[in-house]
Amino acid sequence: MGKNKNYERGVRFEREVVKIFKNAGFQGLRTAGSHSPYDVVIWKETAESKKVAYVSFIQCKTHKIKPKE
């Protein structure tokens, strides 16, 4: 039995988020299977000293947000 479509859609979205940030000069990874409050971690190092200058923890959601009435 395969994994469900919601899981597969979520994994694809997380990979796309990492790819977008990598194309913008960041490094990143998915926290696959960790069940943590975040799904993706991205960071950027300074060019001159290779020290981390920026870190972000991202939670990815694929469901549609219903507008408030």
C-alpha cells in the first residue's frame, strides 16, 4: 500500500520550497519524518567568513486557506 496523496503532495511542496531558496543562494534541507513544528530549515552563510548569517525554520502547508467572511 502506497503513502497517501496528502503526504506525497506535502513532500513535493517541501522539496519545492527548498529548491526555491537554494536558487536564491541559501542552503536548505527537509526535516523528513521528524514530526517537528517545522518542515524545512534554510540558512545563508556570509561570503567572506563562511559564518551563518541567517537561519529560518519553515512550516509548509498545502491546504487551501478559506477566506474569512
